[in-house]
Amino acid sequence: MSLRKTILGISAFMALVCSAPALADAADGEKLFGQCLACHQIGESAKHLFGPKLNGMSNKPAGLAEDYVYSGSFKKAAQSGLKWDDESLDKFLEAPLDFIVGTKMAFPGVKSEESRASIIAYLKEFNENGERIKAVVEPKIIKPIVIEPRKLATEFVVPKHGVLHLGRRALDEEVVAWDIDIRPDGLGLPKGSGNAIDGSELYENHCASCHGSFGEGTVRWPVLAGGEDTLTEERPEKTVGSYWPYLSTVYDYIRRAMPFGNARSLSDDDVYAITAYILYLNDLEDEEFELTSENFTSIRMPNEENFTADNRHEESYRLTNNSEPCMNNCADIPARIIQRARVLDVTPDSE
Amino acid sequence: MGWISFYLPKYIVKNEYIVYIFSKGYREWVPISMKRRTLLKRGLALGGGVGASLAGSNALAAQQPETLITEIQDWNRYLGDGVDARPYGRPSQFETEAVRRNVPWLTADPKSSVNFTPLHKIDGIITPNGLCFERHHGGIAEIDPADQRLMINGLVDTPLVFTMEDLARFPRENHVYFLECAANTGMEWRGAQLNGCQFTHGMVHNVMYTGVKLKHLLAEAGLKSNAKWLLPEGADSSHMTRSVPMEKALDDCLVATHMNGEALRPEQGYPLRLVVPGWEGNMWVKWLRRIEVGDKPWHHREETSKYTDLLEDGTARRFTWVMEVKSVITNPSPQAPINHGRGQTVLTGLAWSGLGKIKRVDVSIDGGRNWKTARLDGPSLSKSVHRFYYDFNWDGSEMFLQSRAIDEFGNVQPTKTDLRAARGVNSIYHNNAIQTWHVRNDGTTENVEIA
């Protein structure tokens, strides 16, 4: 019902807006597609993930991917004639869950019109078979096959290091490439800086689709902000601001693992800016704030002092002096059920 | 288990396929739910055949000769598959329940998620490779061993890079160890919730690893005198890291290439994973690509935001590495009810301790009022699961089954009441409390809490 309304509403709307949004840039779109990679693949070797592979998306009916099980709502939309073109893709990507009520594309949408246009331009570069039509074909260099005689065992050079002389020395460039970890005392921090204002834009483009514009977390993705003074409450809210002891952890984690599905794609300065912005989202710094490799270690997180060492062995219930637990008549009254396993019946059976 | 958490405050239902629960209060993702229809179907499947088999397996009730015996069956007459039909053998087609379970009703995103070992479907102490529960933070990395490199850098004399061929030239060892996720049983902190030991206790597996002692690799690089901590790092898209203290690294950690005799499975870190015996599963970094040596811990995300144990007073324990003494009865259990009526009955389960061997397991059928010592059977190895059996004559009345393990250092598995009194209910991790199964007088079994 609401689906039909939406689709009709949109075609009316489309009649009014006729020109496709300008400023579309497939190269930008490729980067922005990072936020889709958690669920979609595109290209010749693309497979269905949680979402279908997205080859040949322009000017064809929705819901055609073979061997992919769409949601009932999506199928209905496809049956009532939904076609993918610039306009419909734009509306869908803006707010998938509103455009097709009940779709299983649990993704809040891409807010910026320009970003959507770029993503669509990128999608359109792939034909039905996943070949990138515009992609530059690099000339293949055919290497002549040379069969070298096997080396004699004595011709191998044995390194000098260590005990068994195995492995080889890591080159400086290799260590630099992989050694990306950062410690609370600042060890490992790259030189650089970024401010919360730039961070806000980067965050909006690369993070907000999952973590929410205010770090509140959309649909089912983690929350990054808020929750101060809730750790003793019945439902504590553990966020960067309320729980994380060190700022270095934020920088380190974003740089090594985020955006989810497109790790290691941000520059060091981008990570500074986004980290500054997350501090702002948590009311720990103001919007003018600039985070730099110089001021980094002076920033303290509010919950730092509340972490303690493992002292489980001091818990009072533990038996001491090798005493034995009770074997017989350990309670006066028989056992009585006070709680049963329940599996929540939260399911919105659509019928 | 990272961003998945374990009780059921608020939920958001976004569509007809994915049901997930999001605890605003807790700021963690909570997966527990299933479609009612799925639930009903599952309920039928699990309890399925109970009525039938209660009658069917009662030998005295057989009036008609069984055609299974009196008639010639297909497999008695016709030839079966030849030798090459299954180049890599697989379980019998009839073992449909012996599978890891997760989707569609437990979590929404399979890339950072978990599934569970079907403990009620296995016996002995070794978990078959295909049934070892999975938990990844960025999907399964698929790495050609020819492309695998392991780097050791930091406070060492010579930073090194090893290929798989290099690693194969170190002296190697075989050890059986359990791996338990720190969040195993985490869903049960607030009360009985999931009906099945696969779901309450299935984030554990027990495997024989072949690998190289980490200390040999470190010796090759040469440790500097201020080397106190290690940071193993994964090559997958989550670049998993944890800080490991040097004493542990030099004691029993392995860099493993094989599990149960074959190369590691991709989902278990092929071609290389760290083995940290007795300690939290998430320290056993998969797709291991680098080990940094340092003088202080790193306090990375998986040892601050996650894998820290929040207590009632708002403080949180960190570096709670050891998985303490624990046990669970795997049969009977909710997914494995008693189908044979009263009489001779086998009760069995698993016990383990991250500190060493299991000394004893006691079993109670009356909810902890009286205990009998179970029989440990099979190899008793340090930091490996132990199999226990209790063979008894069931009188057909309802039972409250419990098991209580004691390790070689005298540590006794605590009750749920003990643990909650000591820690509150927001710890998520390290719930090693005694589990209760209620067996009704028709043999069906439920996860309950008792007073």
C-alpha cells in the first residue's frame, strides 16, 4: 500500500525534475562506493553478498539479479514496474527504506545529491557482465617463459641473524608500510593534523551512513557518541566519549579498520580530522578544534581512570584453602524455576 | 564478540527479513531474535519426533516385525559411490543438524558476526574443522600461502620477514587446545535466554594445532632487553590487534599452520594464526601478518571498547585474559531432548579451564541439591576440553541438570548468583557460571534459571 503510493508519488515528482544532477564524477563515486562494499560487489568477479551484485544497473528493470533472493517488498516494487535510471536510483539511494518500504537494504541512504550522482555515474560504468566500459585497458605484457635450471642447495645464501638463520631482514619501507599501530603515549602517531569542521564533511561522506550524522548509530551499526555518566546505570551506553580510555585507540582503530568494507582508504590527515570531529560529537571539544600530532597526547578521555587490572581471583565466592564444594543436601528446599529461556517474539510477520 | 551483545532491551524491526535488536541503553548491537514462524518451525524440528520416538524406541512395544530387518534394503543390494565420488570427504547426508548456526535470525551482518559450534551433535574432545564456530570482524580473508608474509618488528635486533616456507623449517609441535570466545554465554548474564547449548555455550572449539612455538620466531629476531609486550596483527580488513604480555608469548604461544592435521580453514585464519592457549579467543589473531615487539601495551580497540568487563560500580576490568573453569551438559539439552523414556540414560558434556587440566566434574539432576562425580573419559590435556559422562537410570520424573567443573588448581565453577553478586550483569564477557537445563517428564528440555 504505502509502496504503491511512494512509487506513484515519485513518478509525479520525476515529471517535474527533468535534468539529471550535474557534478557527477565516477572517480568520486568509486570512493563513495566504499560504503556499499559491506553488502555489494561490482565488477567481473562480483558475487552476491547480503545485497545483489550491482552490474549493469542503468536503464533496466529492478530486481533482475539471478540467483539472488530479494525481499518480498522489493519483488513487489519490481513487479509493479520499478526501473533503474538516474532518477529512480537517486531517490532509492537517498532513502532506500522510505523508497521501498520493507526492503532488506538496511542502509539509511546517501544524503548529498552530488555524492549520489557520483555513485550512480560509477555504477553506470559497469555493463551487465561487470566489464568496466570506460576503464582504460592496459596493454598486456607477455613475458617470455624462461625455464631456469634448479639452483643447487649449496648456492643458497644462509643469512647471519638469529639462531636458525631463517627468514630475511625486513626492509625499512616494509616496516613503515605495515607498522600502523599507535599507543596512548603517542608512539606511532604520524605527523599531521585535521580540524573538526573538515572532519564533519569527511564523516558525513564516509561514516554517517552507518554511524549516523551525530554518532547515534543508524539501523544496526555501532553508536560512537553520547552516553556520558551511564556506566553505572542498568543499561550503560559505552561509546568513544563515555567509555574509551584513550584517544589513540580512536585514531588507531579508524585508520586500521574503517570505513567498514574500505579499510586503509583515508589519509592520515583525514583520520585526524574525523577523530577531531568525533571528539566534538562527544562534547569533548568545540567545533573549531584542530587535532595535531603535537597536541594529541595532551588530550585525556573522561573515563581513563575507571579501568582496573584483572582481579577476578579476589572475588569473594571463591573457595579458599582447597576446601571442597558441597556434595549433598546443599539446599533445604527443592529447586524451583524462576526464569525460562525466552526467545523474543519481536517478529513483524508481514501477513 | 565485539559489537554483538547479549540481552534484550529494545529492538528495532526494519523489515521482514532482518530482525535485530539494538540496545540504546547499552550502545551495543543485540542480535537475539527470530521470526516467529522460523521459531515455530524450529521448535517442531528440535522437539520433532519426540512423541514418535518415545513409543518407537520402546523395544517391548514392537508388535510387527520391522521391514528394515525383514526386507532387503537398497543399500543391501546396490552398489554405492566409488572411491573418487568425494575427493574431500564430507559428513553423511543424514547429519543435517551437525552444522554451525547463525543466520538468518541471529545477526544481521555476516561480515562482523559469529556462529556457534553444535556442541550437542559432537562427542569426544576434538571439534571437527567444519564445525568450529566462526567469528570475524571483517569477513574471511582469502590468502594464497604464496602471498603470506609474517613480519616481526619493533624492539628486536633484526626485524624479519618470513614466508610460509621459512616457517616450515622451524621445529614444530602438536598441541590440543580449546579456544573460547570471551563472550561465550554472554547472552545469559541477565537470565536464561537461548534455548540450546549450541547458542548458550557454542563459542568454544577444541582442536589439535600444529605450529611453531612463538619463542623460536622471537629468538630468530632477537629480543631487546626492554621487550615486554607483543602486538600480533591480522591481515584481514579489520587488521585485528591485541596486546600480549611477553611471559605468555615465551611460555606456550604457537604460530599455527594446521588444525586437526590439515591446513587451517580459511575462516580460522588460513594460512597462519596465533594460538594463545587458555586465553580469550580474540587474542588468537587469524591471518597473522605481523608481530610487533614493544615495552608497553597498546590499548587497542579490542582491549578497551571491547573485551573489557564493566562492573556494577562503573569501573571496568581490562586484560582479563584467562578463560576460567567452565562446563556444560551437551546432552540432554534443549536441542537434544531425551527421546527414550525412563531407564538407562547417558548424560554427557564438556569441561575446560584456561589454567590447566580439569580435575573433576560433578553432576546434579536436582538443581544442585545433591551432586555425583561424573566419569572423565578420553585424553586429559592441559587447556583442552575434557569429556565427561554420567550414566544413570532415569526414573522419568522432571530433572534440573547441572554440571560443575573443578580444575587442577582447585578452582570451582561458580553459580550464576555468585557471578552476578560479584560483577553485576553488564560484563558481557567471562560468564563461566553453572548452567541449568530443565528436563520435563516427557523428555523435552529447556534452559531455565532456578532458585
